[in-house]
Amino acid sequence: MRWKSAMAALLAFAAATSAASGAAARERTVFFDDFSGAKLDRFKWNVVVPDWVVNNEQQAYVDDPRVVAIVHGAEAEGAENGALRIRAVPQAGHKTRAGRTFDFLSGRLDTRGKFAFSHGTAAARIKMTAGQGLWPAFWILGEGQWPAIGEIDVMENVGEADWTSFALHGPGYSGDTPLAQRAPFPAGQDITGWHIYSVDWSDEALVFRVDGAERYRVTRAMVEKHGRWAFDDAKYLIVNLALGGGYPQGVNKVEAPYPGLPQSTVDLIGAGKGQVLVDWVKVTKSEP
């Protein structure tokens, strides 16, 4: 029944997006992972362990089965055939290779050097934990120097249960970008349920959707009011769970015990409940 439920969601999403675009084009799948194996498919994904820190985030990214795992059964919480789980864990005084110290571990995966695409639809079915300062994201990034490379944030959440957000970053519109939009959920829904987050990427626009419904559209003309359109080159996929830092703190105004991360969320992490689950990730391209 889990398989049927998730497959129904995928088929409904495909039908909704096709109907919304009015296109009769066939969709060719160029990337798909439903995390159905016993372990992460490292031919598709890298587990990133960087030396850098950005946005005043409060986690160290590690390659650790406590943090990044494929889960099945009850742990997958209804995901088809299993799910990718990224879970934050407390680790007081953890030192990175660069000598920085953090009190939390978390995970970041990307397809850099393994899969990249330009133009098409990228989608993921995701279930999140509500907790101020938890900062999961599904996004797309180019190679080279940021922000000139262009960044497409398909889904970001800072632990607020009732909305997620989308954003574009590029030359002249990075950081506190003017090209961003919150997407409130309909009554009775929130981030703790399964939802499909997607972007339709063409050479003239990026259309962001939740469960197949358009929630934000950014055209080339809108972008070029601020700077160069940075969305013609191939880019790779990223899924991560950050903690605290600039964006969450800008929303929740929390300063202690950690920037953007209140004690209630520290307790949530300590209880093993600070996580994001991904049922599947899919990229398709249209064929006439």
C-alpha cells in the first residue's frame, strides 16, 4: 500500500503539471532515485564533507550513518520502497578537518560530477520535521564562483510548519535576493506531510510548484531587471539539512543558545527527531 500511495502521488503530480502547462510533450526521465536499496547509491550521490562554513550555520556536515541513511518500513514513514533520511545529531565539540568546532552534525548530498542538467523539471517528494531553525533544502547549483553560477532553490524551510519558500540567486540578486517567494500550505496541510516540490526550468522562466500547483513564476525579464540570467548552464542537485544561521535567524530572531536555533529545537535534535525524509528525486526533460 505504501508503494501504491507514493506511486499515485507521482502520477498525480505528472498529470497536474502536464495539464497546467497544456503540453502534450512526452517526458523523458534523465535522473531518478527512489532510495529503495539497502545503502545510498554513491554512483548517483556524493556525501559532502566540506571544509567551508556558510551563512553562520551551526552544523558540521559529515559522512556518518547516524546522519545519512536509507531507511525502510516504519522509519520511512510511508515512503515508497524506502527513503533517504538526513538526521541532525548532537555532537558537542566536534572538530572539522579545518579545525572549526560545532555541536551538531548533519548531512549534505549532491550529484556534482555525477549528474547535471539544464532545462527540464526537477522534483522531489519530501517530508520534514517542524522545529524552528531546522533548515532543509532541495536545490540546484552550477559549477564555478557563486553567485555568478546561478542557484535555484526549489524548496527551503526554516522549521516553520505552515510554509516553505523558493528563491533564485545570481549576479546582482544574491543573498537577500528579491527573487524569492513564500508558499503557504492549504488549510489542514503542513511540512510534516509528504509533498512534491518541483521546478519547471526553461530558457525563459522558472516555475515553482508544490504538489503540481504553480506557486511562483520567475521570468527571464524579471531576473534581468536585477542582473544577468544565470540559468542556461548545466547544474547539479543538492539535498541537505542545515541548522540555524542566517535565514532561520532572520525569520525567528533567535540568538541563543545558538543563532537561529532555540532550545526547543536543540531538544528536538537531542531526541532524534530533527530530520528530513526524501521518498524520491526525479528529473525529466520534455520531448516533442
